[in-house]
Amino acid sequence: MTRQNTEKKKTLSRLLVVLAALALLSFCFLGTTFGRYTTGATGSGTGNVALWNIAITGAGVGGDASATLTTSKISPDITNDFSATSNNRVQNSGKILIATITNNSDVAADVSVALSSTTFELRGTYGDGINAENWTTGADATQWQVEQVLSVKLYWDNTETFTDGGEATGTMQLAAKEDETTESVYIFAEITWTSMDTYYANENVANAIDTWIGENVTDIVCNFSYTATQASELPAGN
């Protein structure tokens, strides 16, 4: 009986030693896991691209660009007298608004406009030309003669009604959009009728050419081109 008790005590002592060792080992692991501060985080970033947005609108943009010029009819000048030495007989249509260019971009823009081509629609056909020998015979004008009489120029201004602008040559810079403020330029076309007084120095010939144009030319067909180019950068100076 005493021997069995002794064996039980030994077994219990060994078990207690093992339990104590396991407890000590667990405390070591717990100390390693929670014994220091650790902070983690994730993140993301977005870079913004400067907006490029040029709005080109108006009757002279896209499709049949000649439609805008039908709002104004033109004829020869009758106010001034014929002169063989100076172009007195000149008639203008006035400035006709054909397009508006607005810079909605985050950067400035250089804009330019051009008259790509001018042609004429006819009731009849071109001929060999009107001159001092045939002006009474019903001769037909040449295309070149019509082009000398009827011409188109482009102008621009900073208002929808032309006031103090100028001929649209070179480039015009539009500032970048700031808050909700944008900058625009307005494009105008003007038709000019210049009788060929000084070229032929003959009133009869000049009048005959003017008359032929009035009888045969129905429309002036113009094609325009508009270009906008980046003129500043963001960030500035880089």
C-alpha cells in the first residue's frame, strides 16, 4: 500500500513538472506575440490629368459651311462713280458670325482659322471672259474674273457682334478656364464685291462682268478650318 502511494506521488510530481514546463513555454510565446507595438495600413493615390476641351460651334462649323453666308446678299456698289485709277466701287456684306471657339481646358490654347476654299455655284457656265471687244455680245465671264470681283475674308473679335476686332491672321491665345470663367473668340466672314474698274480701266467691261455675276452666280461656297493648340502646361515651368 505504501509503495503504491509512493508511485502515485512520483507520477503526480512528473505531471506537475510537465504542466509547469508547458505553462512556461506558452508564456514565452505570448510574450513574443503581444510584447511589441505593431501598426499596419493600406493606401492609394490618384493623379489628375489636365483637361483639354475646346468647343467650336456655330453655323460655319461642320456640314455645309456655306449655309451661314446665305444670311447676307450682296450686289455691286452704286454709290460711288467709276474710276479707272482707284477702286471706288466696293461693296461689303458686313461681318457675318460663323463660329465661336471657347476654351474649356485647364491649359491655354492658341487658336487659328483659315478659309480653306471659295467656289461659286452658277446658273450658267463659265466662258472665255468679258473684254473690251466682246462686252456687247453676251460673252461669259471666266472663273478668274468672278474670283477677282467676289472675295471672302475672315475676322475675329471678343464679342458676338463685331466691334473692334481684326482680320483673322496668325493665332489668338485663349486663357485656361478658371473656376467657371472661360474665354472665347468669335469668328466672322465678310464678302466683298470689287468691280474690276482699275484692272480694265473700262466702265463698260467692269459693268458687264458685274452684270454677268448677278445673272449667273447663285451662291458663294466657303469652307473653313479651325485649329486649337496647347499653349501652356501644368505644373507651370516643368
